Amino acid sequence: MNILSEVQSHFQGALPPRLGVALSGGGDSMALLHVLTQCFAGQNVEILAATVDHGLRADSAQEAQHVAGLATQLGVHHETLQWQGWRGDGNLQDQARRARYRLLTDWAKRRDIPILAAGHTADDQAETVLMRLARSAGVDGLAAMPVRRKVNDVTLLRPLLGVTRDQLRDYLRQNDLSWVEDPSNEDRRFERVRVRQAMETLQPLGLTVEALSAVAVNMSKAREVLDKQTYLAAQELARIEAGAVVLNREDLCTLPDEIIHRLLLRALQWVSGAVYPLRRRVMSDALNAVRTGGSLTLGGCRILCRAGQVWVCREYNAVRDKVSLPEELWDNRWQLTGAETAGVEVRALGKAGLLLCPNWRQTGCPGVVLEATPALWRKQELIAAPLAKMANGWSTKTAISGEEFHTSLLSH
């Protein structure tokens, strides 16, 4: 394989003026950085690199300094980004991964870098497929990593997904390049390490890196079709009311289970603002509620079947303790504006507040939907609840539009 040609194939059309590289110092990212310097040699593309120092090992700062030196040898400007966010609880790898993307994309935006390249390989793709299989993943999970996606308004590009780790090691040796071996890559406490080691046993059975990567590509194609059908269904069946997604139940139930699943999954994620969608085994209860006309609480939301409609709305208990000042975002989506702001704060309307709104039934929304919407309070006095027909000079607007729900059905 010609690795330079493979990487160049991902840069069609106008070249970016600046290109960022997520540089861990490992073989994959070092090969990527060198390949990019060769691809764009003599062209008007500035390449910059950044390394995230998670600070989890005593020698991590020294390793980051060494990586900076490797980048400098290639004539690439380098920065080290510090993470100090782990408090010793929760899923370390998940938190570190989120922090890494946040730090890198923030760095990219500060430096006016539109594209951030990462060194994920076909091996990473194959390992991800196996990990998702162990969780009984559906099409989305098995589609694994896309070549391009938006993260924090920066395009994350993975141009090495068609290249194996062995091919990159050969490239490094041929070009006399050094790299840093991360000791955590041998730590069997981590799932990915165990899966990586298991790959050696699976290869004689035909479960090779290439075969599993092909599964990911095939599932990506299937996902595109399902996303399109889900989007078209939403255009016909869905509307937004008081921040809730409302679906016609009769028409919804005529759809295949997979399309209903995807509609409900994205609705729950959009309403709650969750970063990750709920697991498939949890979503089976949501599908059953729609089919039987029931209701349930799930992922900080409620699914209600009322008068021929399915409402996916915020759950009151998920927002009852959220407090903000007027004109600040409440629940990361609502903003209330009005003339008199002294001594008032934004809190959920709740049952008690709803009883103080005599015209709330004119909204056509179920009471439990409105209970989780924002209201203006002065201590225990209700000042306004615009979404419950008690505006009193106040108005609401959202940071996310209804159209964004529809577009979310086509993006990952």
C-alpha cells in the first residue's frame, strides 16, 4: 500500500490553510505526522501538532517533552496540553478520551485550525467492532469510527483507517523514525488491550483486522440508509412542542422497529442533551411503551402516550434542582428574557407552579411536559411561566432549534 496516496485521497478540493495533528508520540500518530509533512511539502499548508499530557504517570511530562522534540525534528510547531480533570472516580479511559478531544479541539479553534487529524488505524477500527460486538451493538455500534466527523465545531479526520498498524510500523522503520511506546498499551485492566491481545487468537478463524474493518465499512453504509429513512419519517411524523418531540403514534407504529428505535433514541438524546445515546437493551423498554401505549422514564426524559401522540419530554426530577439567572441558559437549552429581573431566578415549573397557571391546558401539552419547562420565580412566588400561558411580559427562546433535531438524525 502507498500510505502517502491513501492519506492524500482524503484531501480533495481546496487544501486547509492549517492542519492540526493529535500527536501522542506513539507509532500511529508519529507516522501520520511524517506522512502529512511529506504530502504537503512545498504547499501552502501549515502543519501544527499538539500532545495531551493527562498527568496520570510520573514520567508523562517528560514523555510529552520528548514528543515535542520529535515534532520539532520534522519542522512542526508543537504544543503540550495539560489535563487535570480526573478525581480518581468513574471510568478513567472514558473521561480521559473526552478530555483529550475537548483539549485538542479547543486548541484547534484557538489556532484557527479547521481540520484535526488523528492516527486511528484499521486495527483500532477492528478492535472497536469487537468491543461493540461484546455489548450486543446494533448497526450504529458496529459502524464504529467514521473517517470524518464534527467535534466541537472542528472536523476530526482519521485518514489512516484503511491502514494497518503493521504497515505503519514498516513505514516508520523505512524512514528511520522513532516513536514512544505507551506502557498502558500492555495493561490488561483496559478492555481495548485485552481485545487487542485476543485478535492474535481470532486471526486464524478469519477474524482479521481487514475483515473486521470491512464489517465497519458495511455497517456504515447500512447506517446511512437507516438514517435517511429515519429522517424522512421524522419529517412526516415529528414536531416540536415546548421543547418536547411529539410523534403521531398511529403512524409511528406502522414503521419497522428499527426506525422507531432510531427516532426515539435521537429524540431522547436531543431532549436530554446527552453526549452519548442510550444502550440498545435499555431502549427496548421505550419501544414497548410506544407499541402498548404506555409511558416510562428514561435517560432524564419521559415518554408519554397521550391522545394518539407520543411525547418525548424532559423529566421533572432531572431538572428540579437546576437554577439559573434570567438570560442565562437553563438546562443548557432555555433562555428567558423580560423587563424586571431583580430578585428572580429560573427554575422548573413543577406541579405546584402548574397549578398557578390557569390557562395551561390551552397549550395542548400534557401537564407533565410543562412541569419540566422553565419558569420565573421570586423565592416561592411564581412570576412567569411563558410556556404554560403565563407570560407576564416574559418570553422564552431555545439554544437549539427544532430543525437541529431533524438534522441530528443524519449526523453522528
